[in-house]
Amino acid sequence: MQSTVIAPSILSANFAKLGEEVDNVLAAGADWVHFDVMDNHYVPNLTIGPLVCEALRKHGVTAPIDVHLMVQPVDRIVPDFAKAGASVISFHPEASAHVHRTIQLIKSLGCQAGLVLNPATPVEVLDYVLEDLDLVLLMSVNPGFGGQSFIPSALDKLKRVRGMIDKTGKPIRLEIDGGVKTDNIAQIATAGADTFVAGSAIFGQSDYAGIVRRMKDAVAG
Ligand code: DX5
Ligand code: ZN
């Protein structure tokens, strides 16, 4: 099992002062920055692109930037994010014509590769590619918006994917995204997640350090 990572989703941050928000949440003990990219095509919302990722690096952010691509097609934008300083690049299999090729493309550019499963995407999509991945991201909401409720069937899916990952013997992270809060994170950790995205739960509070600490304490049991 990997170390615990809390990855605040900046989708719920104040974009008018994004650099400061990211500095504050990292100073509060967050480990990664979760960077949601939406294209108003694959998902019904439009957010930020490589320019903003690059701006965060220029601002001095050294923590891993965990890019969650909700865009179609995928391959065209991957090199731009690699150049902009992305650490992990994850994508949805439904948005790529050639999933294996996209994974290899991400890795060839020096980034870690992740595959994202929507709530209704079967775990079998991981067959034949799991060992090539650095991370599996399970959506516990339908992608497109922050602030939605955790879909309970994600817990069973986490258990199944945890078993698949353990069988490989490889240090593949299992990340969960959507509706993660202080009151359900322990149950989510027990089901097998080691990497936790939280947007509204963190940025909706004024005390970032308090909430990150409560999340880590709950995961540690
Ligand atoms: C949803 C995004 C999530 C979202 C999570 O499409 O991928 O990262 O920001 O937000 P919360 O934690 O508020 O559900
Ligand atoms: Zn996300």
C-alpha cells in the first residue's frame, strides 16, 4: 500500500487568487495539486488548460501536479501538459481511440500515467494495461462538476481494483475523486484508496490545515 496522498482539487479554489490558494493548501499539509481539465465536449463544463499549469510552476509550485484530463481527443493536449510541468496525467478511456498508445505517450514524455474510470465504466478496462499504469483514478461522481455527492457503488469498485493492483505487486496508486469528505474518507480508505481528491470539502472551509489534518487522521484510523 502506498503512502497517503491528499490532493485538493483546485476546481473549488478561488481562481482570482489561484497561486495564493495553492500555496496555502500545500502549506496546510496537502501533498498534490489536483488539476481538473474540462473541455465542454467530453464533459459539460469548461475549465483550465496548460497555460495555468505552467503559471503555477512559474509561481514556484514544486508539489506534484495531478492533471485529470476530461477532454476528447486526449493525445493532442498531452505534450502541452508535459511541457507545462504536469507530474501525473490521467485520462478517460472513452475519450481516447487507443488507450495503450495514450499511456505510452504520457510516459514517453516523462510523466506518470493514470487511467480514470467513470462510475459506470467496468473495471475490465484495466485488463491488459494495468501494469503499464502508475495510477488508477476511480470517479465517485460523474465528471464535470465539483460539489456532488459520493456514489456508494464506488466502494465496491475500490475493493475490486485494490485486489487487481495488489495482484500486480507494483506500486500503482489508487485514487478516488468526487464527494470525498471528512466523514466518509475513512470508509473510502478501508475500501482501498491511498490517494484522495477533495475539492469542495477543502476549499469550502477557511481552515485548510484543520481539514487536511482531519482527513489524514481519519485515513490513519
Ligand atoms: C469532477 C472533478 C473533481 C471535483 C471534485 O469532475 O474531477 O476533481 O473537483 O470535487 P468535490 O471534492 O467537491 O466532489
Ligand atoms: Zn478530478
